[in-house]
Amino acid sequence: MKNYSNAIIFGIAIVAASIFLGKAYTDRNKKDGEIQVTGLGKADFSSDLIVWEGSFGSTSIDLKQAYISLEENKSIINTYLEKKGIPSEEIVYSAVQTRQKTKQLYTINGDYAGEEFVGYELTQSLEIKSEDVDKIEKVSREITELLNQGVQFYSQAPRYYYTKLADLKIEMISKATEDARLRAEKIAEFSGGELSDLESAKMGIFQITGQNSGEDYSWGGTLNTSSREKTASITMKLVYKVD
């Protein structure tokens, strides 16, 4: 009889333990806590503003003559750009930079003997900002035509920008937030819980890279200006309560 009673007690203990473990497993799947997720918002766009810079100059032993030659070159450049359809109000010239040119002198033994003045070098740069990206891009490639008119123009690579960046950021934040919310819902569903209130939201760094450029993101944010076609992206980190 005693052995029979011990068996009953042992059986009850096993059943109780099974119920306890089963409840613990169920409670674990309910995930009464929080879920942290990160969403990504991304979009391709084309730049709508171009900035192009270049410079030209003149040299002469006489400062006045150097300035006259510089003004002549400037007049040729203005006429050229006007024929290309670039309005004068889009062309901004910098102040003229003046530098005295010298050459080093050496003795027949190769010892340094000082410097000799050989003339003045004047340089001036110009900048063009335009929303007509196609036209300015084309002119920046054809500007070497000025060599046929005796003007040596040093052209820099155009820079590309987007004037609706503020609106684009709002769109990217919305996309990233929605992406994060969907991820959180899936995680809650798979864990047997239910998504509850949003506890916090943290925005990541806005990144703009050239399309298909392979550029790396940076902690401070990337702002590509060398590519006309770009890709914008941003992340949102959300924390939800889970019941």
C-alpha cells in the first residue's frame, strides 16, 4: 500500500511539473517585453542643379598689359558662353588673382644664386549654377574649343545637387518607418506575441551616394556631388512594446 501511495504522489509531481514547464514555454513565446527593429528607406533620383567652375589667365612682363590680356580672354569666354545659350546672370566671376613669377638662378657650379623676376601672372575663375543640367554638362565638355581662339581655360568637373532634398528626406523617413513597423509585426507574429505601443524612434544618418558607384557609407553621412544620378537612403530604429 505504501509503495502504491508513493507511485501516486510521484505521478502527480510529474503532471504538475509538465504543466509548469508548459506554461513557462507559453509565457516565453508571449514576449512580454519589447522588440527593436531597423527599417530602411531608399530611392533613386536625378540631380536638378549643376555647379560648374573653371579658370583662365594671362601673363606679361607688364602688369597693365597682363590685365588687358585677361580682359580680352574674359570677353572671348563671355561671347562663347552666350552663343552656347548661357545667360550672363548665371555666370559669376571671382576677383582677379595676381602673382609675380620668378625663376631661380644658379652659378656655373650649380650653386643657388637667387631669383629673377620674369613677369606677372593673372588668373580669374568663374562659376555657373543652373537648373539646365544637360546644357551646362555639354558646355563643360566642349569648353576646350576656346583653345582655337587662343584662350586656355581650365575646367573643373561639374558638381550635381538636388533642390528638393528636404521633401526627399521626409519621403525616406516615411519609407524607413513603414519598413521597420512591418518587420516588428512579423517578429511579434512569429514569437506568438502582439505588437503594442511604439516606445521610441531614432533616425539614422541620411546618405546620398552615386548610383552603382560602390561608395561606402560614413558615420557622418555621405553627400555625393560628382554623380548626376544618385541614391538616397536612411534608416529608422524603432522600439515597440510587445504583449
